[in-house]
Amino acid sequence: MKWVHGATQCITAATAEALGKDGALGCLAVGCAADIVAVEGDPLTDITVLEAVNFVMKDGEVYQGE
């Protein structure tokens, strides 16, 4: 599923680079602004795992499912 990997990069690192914000957005590292979702499985190989998000962090605040 090469298109899934490409789509995921498009909405993260590639967008940050296009905006001139690479190193600050679209990455997971100290100093990067990141919103994080966690799922069981690899969305690069099975996009349907994104239908069941287990963990969300936005602006440093943790939100969890019911």
C-alpha cells in the first residue's frame, strides 16, 4: 500500500517542509510541535486501523477514548 505511506507523509513531513516549518512541525522530536494519535497496528500497511484510535495528544494535553 505505497499510496498510504505517501499520503501519510503528505499530511505530515512534506506539508511541514512545504510551509518552511520542517524541524518544527511534522516530526516527533524535542522542540517539535506534535499532535499524536496511537492505534493498534501499522496505518502504513492497513489504513483501517485509524478507525479505532486509542490515544490522542493535542497541544500536550492527553485525550483518551471512552
